[in-house]
Amino acid sequence: MSAEKVRKYLEERSMADRITVHQETIDTVEHAAEQIGCSEAEIAKTLSFIVDEKPVIVVMAGDGRVNSSKFKGQFHTKPSMIPRERVEELTGFVPGGVCPFGVPEGIPIWLDVSMKRFEYVHPAGGDIYTSVKMTPEELEQVTGAAGWCDVCKGWEEA
């Protein structure tokens, strides 16, 4: 159902041709990279947090990890992920399929600068079998992102 919602969302924005449905699960960065045929870093992983008692989505490169002090600098609170059992209730997507497309109104979507180094990134498409290929700039436009942030560590290029 969520993948259908994403397909409709992307159709309305003339981007449904970017969707790929995979035979195997893409529920982890590793599985997604294997199925898509790209590096793990090019996977745009979508994480959901609670900030001021409300959900917030952050999309980052697959090789990034949340840096607590950077996160606190951006959101003025420690990073606190939405508990797995509440992810679907709050975001509309099951864990492993959370994506930045068609999220409930009022949930801000932030994009981490770790993705800007790639020509294309691959966020999930609403379930654990669907991905979407687009440039970071297209991702920003199609999601109506609140903006770019810098809340990751571990991805910096040498």
C-alpha cells in the first residue's frame, strides 16, 4: 500500500519512471546496494526521529552515521529515533521502507549534505522492495525538503 502511495506521489510530479521494484528485499543499506548495483554510500537512508515530541525525517548517505553533537546543534535536542513499533503509525511506512515521499503533512524532511557528493542517490520507495533513483537536487525538489543539514559522521572523503 505504501509503495502505491509513493508511486502516485511521484506520478503527480512526473517522476514515477525513477521507481524500481526489486525481487529481493532492500530493507538494509547493504541489501539495497546489492539489489541496485551501487555503493552502500549512494543509498539514501531515511531515518525518523522525535524532535520536540514530533516526527522529523532525515535522509543521509548510506555510509553516514548520526553525529550526536551535530544533530543537537541542528535540532537543539539529542537524537532520539522513533521506536520501531511506532514507525509506521507516525510516518506511514514500515521500518525498512521509510522514505521521504508522501510523508504525512507536518513532518519536516531534512537532507544531509553527505548525499551531495553523488550524481544519483537511491532512497526507498515506500516498502522493502522499491527504490527510487534521482539526483540530490531532484530529491530536494520533489520532497519539498525543509533544507540541507550536516548531522552525520563517518562519510567524509579523505
